[in-house]
Amino acid sequence: MKGAMDGDDNSAALLIATPGLMTTVQDLGRHGYGRFGVPSGGALDESALRWANLLVGNDPDAAALEITLLGPTFTIVGTQSLVLALTGADCGATLNGAAIAPWRSFRCAPGDIIALGGCKTGARAYLAVSGGIDVPLALGSRSTDLLSQLGGFAGRALRAGDRVPLCLPDDLPPLRVVPNDKIPQYTAMTTLRVILGPQDERIAADALATFRSASYTISNESNRMGARLLGPALTFRADSPGADILSEGIVTGAIQVPAQGQPIILLAGHQTTGGYAKVATVIGADLWRLGQAPPGSSVSFRSVTIAEAREALREFRGGIDPGALVPLTMEAAPMTEEQTTGTANGDEQQGFTSELATAAGQTDWTPAAVEALFARAAATGVTEFKLSTPTVRLLLQRTGGGTPTAATTEPTNDKTAPSTAPPAAEVTEQQGESAITAPVLGIFYRAAKPEESPLAEPGDYVTVGQVVGLIEVMKTFYEVTADADGYITAALVENGDSVQYGQALFTISAQAAD
């Protein structure tokens, strides 16, 4: 393999246009350095990372991008095509404006633009590239430790203008998809299996019963170090020493209980020692569930034995099986000189072949999408192609000039195929109005500081890219910007309100209100 660290100016890389909320390089972590104060770190959803790497032919622990709540936009740089895969949360990703589905691999070429939006469900997506991300190893891992600024890309989250180096594989892997029965469902309520202890005897009996039966909300103050919970406070027995213990080593999944009683679940980026009592530890097989629990979602707990936890981890790891991947087939017939018409040329045909590879990853097949693909084939002079995926089979055979004269669409019998095309997103427009929506969930603020004036008010004229508000999530502020020029006609949420991804914040119109 050859990587971008070899000094080649034309080597493969991802050129970041917008970085998203928090996008970092992660693998399965750096282990064995806890005694030196270095956390293991690594991906918060081990399952999604492993599947993403398997889809592109990498080792399961290869470095990939971990994308939190809101994804980046980037361009493929270099001279060779690549195979990529997205797993985890569905961020509404697009390749050159065309939708690409998660949990399957897709091919892209230099100059292609990939854009990810906000997570529709779950909290984190993983982007793997065939060959892997070519950042230097730090203590045996490429994972980013944000607290110590160790590893990853300069020890930090990605920024606009970053050029993330890639290591090219010797051969591109085939396109594949994770079968439906292996794809997890991310829900707003998650039950976590735990092993009680090691200081559960300090918790009052009624509080311990509450811990086992109540639900807790993931706080907006959560981050890669820990998930702060909001819910019934856990109290300590009157005859116990309380919350404080002599500092000791702690593990990922440990649930600390500080004096105020609101539990904290330690995640991959946690410190290596802690001085709070621990009521329980989330088992290894369920840690990925925490990685996909966004702020505002709920968790509850169910205690299990150590033997049950070990068996669950064995089943969890064994279920991530490369042999379960389903091939995606895609063929495009080569053009002869006689078949080349108008502006069609070899470069255009190569581009169409790349588009077919992208199409192989689609799930939202509508009649309009099929017609668009056929029209593109006609425009580039391609006379025959066949596309076969788990959800649709398309065949084009054109006998003359003009538009395709024979086309068939055959639904498959695969149980993953949707019975109907998903509905298009509804957009309500009244008198030319549109909405400025929340790009990510969190707490919305209309001003940068309480004493300052709102960034945008009804009647103000705003331009594309102008900041109109801020959303705080996971101890990070994200700017909300206008996506069109126009007049703010209404503010739909109050300062300090909780907002969800895609929620309308303002209405905007090209015309000023009377």
C-alpha cells in the first residue's frame, strides 16, 4: 500500500470543506497504557467501526472517521478511485448530490464531493476508506485523544481546509452491503445491561431499586469522556462513607455516582482513575448502544451476571462476521467508437460507471431516480448497462440514438427491499417562505451572550451563510446559518429551548413583510 504520508502531492486524501460538529479519526483504541494515565480511547461504537472497515476490505481495527451528530462535507483528492462505506447513524449522505445509503460500500472518483448532514437516528456515523486513514501511529493507535491532543489528525477534531491522508489498497474491494438482520436499530430508549459494583453496597437500598427500574436522560453535557445522566438521584446509605473513595483505576462503562447523585457513565475517552463510588459497570457488549445514544435519549439498566456478560460479548463480537456481507453487482457495457455520439467520450463513460457504483448503494429508488439514471446513460452514449442490488434490478438496452428504448425495473425478493418508495421530505412554503432548520440537536441560543442582541430577528435581512443562532450540544457551540438570502419573517423557538435535528427555527422570505 502507498499512503499520502509518502510525500506525493497527488496522493489520495479527503479535503475537508466543512468539518461537521465533531469529526475525529478513531480506531479500536490504544490499550495497555492506562498505568501511565493514557486512556484507551477509540470508537464509541465498536460495532459500526468494525462493519465499516469490513465493507471496504480493511482490518476491523483500521482507522476511520467518527462523525458525531452532524457530518462533514469533503472532496476526494488524488488520481485513483476509492471504495468508501458509511455505517452507524444515517446522516443523509450524498455523493455529488445523489443520496447514498449507509451500511454498504460505494465507489467514488477524484473530484467527487461527499456531504453528510445531521444524524436522523443515533449519534455517530463511521466513514471507512479502502486502505485506511494514513495518520501516524501514536502509542500503537491512530485514535484521537482530544483531552491530551494525542493521535489522530494533529490530536484534534477536523477543521475546514484539513487534508486527511489516505493509504491506498493494492486492489479495490468489491462493493458489498451489510444484511438487514445485522443492522442495529437506534431508538430513543435503550436498555443497558450492567454488572453491579464495585461500590454498590454504599447506595441506599431504595435508591438501588430505583437505579434498576427508572429511566435516565442523556444530558447535553455529555461528550466522549462520559455520558451524564439526568433522573432520580441515587442516595447513599447513612452508615456508608458516601460518594468519595480513594482514587482507583476505572474502566469504560463504569457508572460513577458523585455526591449530588446523578450518575455518570464513563465512555472511551474517560480519565484512567477516579475518586467517586461506582454503582455498576455497563457490559462490553452494550457499550456501542451508549455511543449511539444522543443527548435527550433515555437509558435504563438491567443487572446481569459476569458469566452472562462474557457470553453476551462473545455473541456480540462473533456476530460481526465478514462472511455475512452481501455482494452488490454492477456492470456497464463499454462503448465502441461507433457507439460514441455527440459529446460522449471515454471520460464521460468512466464517470457514468462511477455513478452506477454510487447507484448500487441507493435504497430510495423512485421512478424519478430511475428515469434520471437512464437519462444520464443516454447523455453519455452508454448503450447498455445492468444494475443489481439487494433492493432493485435495472436493465438498459438501447438499439438506436436518442433516449433508451427498452428499460426494465425488477423488484427483488430480498426481504430488505422496501414495498414502496419512501416518501420525499415535505417542505411547506407559503407565499415564498421557507424555513431555517436546526442542523443538529441541542440547546438553541439566539445570541452569543445573554447581554447581547439576537443574531437575527424578524424583519432582518440575512444573506447565505450569515449566522442567525447557535446550538450548544456536547459542550460545543455550532453556528446556525441562513441557507438563502431573504427577510426573517418569524422566530419559531425561544432562547434556551431544546431543539431537534431538522426542527424549524426561523421562517425566511424573499419579500419583506408588509
